[in-house]
Amino acid sequence: MGHLRLPPELLLLVMKHVNHGEKYEAAQNSLRNAILVNHEWAEAGTHILWQSVPVLMLARVSAHRRQYYANKMTELFIENEEESKYHEIFKDLKFPRLKTAYIDRIKLKRGEKVHLTQYMQPRLKNFYFRGGALCENALATLGSNCPHLEEVSLEEPIDGSGEDRYLQLFTGCKALELIDLGDSWAGSITPELFAGLAGHEQLVKIEIKPLISDSTILGGLRMVSNPFSNIQSLHLTLKSVSVARLASAAPSVRTLFLVIEDSEHDALASLALMRSLVHLELTYLEETELSPDGFHALEKMKNLEVLLLESRVESLSAMWLDDASFAQFISKLPKITNFEFKVDSDLTVSALTSLASSHPRIESFDFFGEYDLSDWTRLSTPLFPCLLRFVIEAPFIEGRTRRYAAVPNIFAHVRTVLTLCRSSNATTAERATQIADLILRHCPVVEQLKFHDYYENRLAKLALRAFESKVDGHFCSPILTSFRSLENSSFVKFHPSETRIYYDSDDDRY
């Protein structure tokens, strides 16, 4: 009796179920065992196993077998300069199922040419190039071979063509939804190129990292009758004078990242027309005083969920902002869940308490300033029951127990800590322990804790250590992502010192 055999399409469905029905490592082991059954099972199993593998695995396959496995790959990631040598090894291969190609910065020996066109196949949707060398005919190949291209990210130009050829590629790819041009495009963003991107009817996201001059923006917008018609996300670097032009041309944008080079105009107030914003990040490159008018403009963005205000180089300040005006401001943004306020101001811990009152489901905040948490000792109900990320410049506490009588029913472990602090001269370690207890009580599900002043502030450092001891040094698997890398991310990428505890190799334990 012959063996019962499943049709190839059904066998492939079985393998896909194995791959999605188990955890990653278990699924990989099951698939490796499955390909040992017979030829048909091997064909279906490798179809799944080889969808996305380290390029070293493909390079190790004998030359006459590489094409067999290249036929099965849907993702290819060459992630460092040392792997640049594989471009030469793969130059004669075809990747007919490839949908995503990520090419990190290329490092070549003298006289070598880079080969990338083998990855530019009809099914390609996402192409990322970090630069380092020019590839002949890359633009022409992308344009002719990849009709389904949806995302193009070019840290540097990929070949020696002029801006007109790039514009021809971008406007010719009707399926294109995202364009990302890196810092090496400085000086290459012409009014014509900007107009072509702004007028592209299918684009959903535009990211241009180098500074775009005001004349380029003004000239480009004049060439387009209906700019940014479908754009949901913009990431641009520009002069403050250009913010108002952009706001009037793109009022329906929902996600906006702006790097603002100067402070001659009130960029924040210039955004008043953009009332559809859900996610807003403003990064300033000069010392800037934020105005009340700018905050009034923000108050009109009723759908705003993510707000970040920061300065990359100089200080960002709003010294006129006190606790009462802050409480009034934040109450008018009811949907805020992630708030990064890296601004020098006159806020106290009362501002954090008012934020908890108006936004009990907030998930992340980041404030400058040293905050005295003593008032929180009188509160037994958690202030931030949903907070996952707690960041301030530095914590402080009086370290006394005179407030303890007002909260007769707080947790036993807090009572023990407060007993240690009967003296008004509590040690730094005792204050740090009380701070850790307060944060755990008022932020019971916090996953990421950071103090900006960690390296210079001994109390902040000891508070992190006390926090570690109370959570046994464990995290709840925080998502280490960035606002700018993943559209749906809720957290900003953070420094190692933001972990629940982080030690320098040479610092003292206490």
C-alpha cells in the first residue's frame, strides 16, 4: 500500500499552522523535525523556515544550492558593514519571493562594485538602504522591476542619478506609501522634489531628515494644487518660519514630527490649524521660550494622544507655567496617554498629581525638574494605576513621619519604612527606600523607571537601587521601541539607565 500524501498546498498550510501555533523556538524545532520526514515535507518546511534567515546561512550553502533557498526568502536583512561581502556572493541569485530588503551601510574594498539589483524583484514592497556606496542602475531597476513597492528608505542616494531621476521613481511608483530620505540628502531637496512628494496622491508618510529651506517649502507648495492629500504622518526638519506654511498646507495630518532649527517665530502657536493631530513631537535646536499662545494652540487639539516637547541642544523653557496653569492646560487634552514635557518650568509635584486626576489612564510621562514626593505619603489610592513609564529629572522627599497620622490604613510595608524615618534627619538610603515605596504604591504596574539626574544625584541613584530590591530586579518585558521607528509604539527608546536599576561598572553599591 502506498503512503497517503497530502497535496502540496495542504501540506504548506499544515507547516504554516505549526509555525504560528507555537512559540518561536518550539516552532523552529518542529519545522526542522518535519523536513526530515520526506521530500514533500522538506519542500513545505523549508518554504517556511527560509522565509527570513540570517544571510550567513545562505552564504554557507553550497553555490549550486543557493538559488533553491533564495527562492524561498521573503525577507533579507544585511545588518552591518561586515556583511557587505555577501552582496558579491549573491549577485547572480534571484529572490522571486522577496518582499523586504534591508541593506545596512556598505563597506567595500578599493576597486569593488556593489551589487544590489538582485534584490529588486517584482514582489518587493519594502526597500531600505543605509548608504556607503553607489549601485549602478539601481533606480532604473527599482522603477522597472518593482511595481508593488510601498516603502523606500534611502539614508543616502543609491546611485549617481540626479534629483529628477529620483523624482521620476517616486512619482512613478503608484503603490508607494512611505518615503524616508536621510541626512545625506542635505542640499539635494529641491522645490521640484518637495513638490513631487507633497503632491503624490498615494503617499501616507514622508520623512525627510535634513533641513528643508523655507524657499524650498514655499516654492514646492506653490507647484501643487492639493498638497499632502493623503498624508497621515510627516517628519521634517525646517525653520520656524516654515511651520505656519506647513500647518496651512497639511491640516489633516495626524502624526507630526518636527525638528525646528531656530526660535525666530513661535512654532508651537503656528500649529493652531492642525487640529486633527493625534501624535505630535517638537524638537528644538535653539534655546526657546515657549509662549502661552503656543499652549493655547495645543489646547485645540482635542484628539492628541502623544505629545513630546524637547530641546536637543539648548534649553527649552516655560517659566511662566505654574501648577494651576498646567492643570488647566492638561485638562483640555483629555486623550493624552503619553506625555514628554522636557521643559524647564515652575512646576511642582502638584502638577503630577493634577495629571493623575485628569488622566488616570495615562501610560507614560517624562518631566524635567526635581519633585518632592512628600505629599504622596498621605494618599493610599494609586495615582497612576496604568502608568508603564515614569521619568522625572530627580526625586526628593522630606523623610519625616509627621504626615503618617493622616493615612491610618496604608500598607504594612510602607508603615515599616516610615518608622525608619522618624527623625527629620533620615539618611539618604532611608529617603531612597521611601521614594521607591511611593512609586510602587502609586504606579503599581510601572515597567520603566528613570531619573535624568541619575549620574549626578546620589538620592536618585539609591532610589533606583531600592526600587530594584523591591521588584527583585525584574522587568515586565518592556517594549524597547522608538516613537520614530514604529508608528503604533507607545514608548520612547531609552538609555540603559532607565531600566529599573542600572549600575556603572565602577560605582559603589551604597
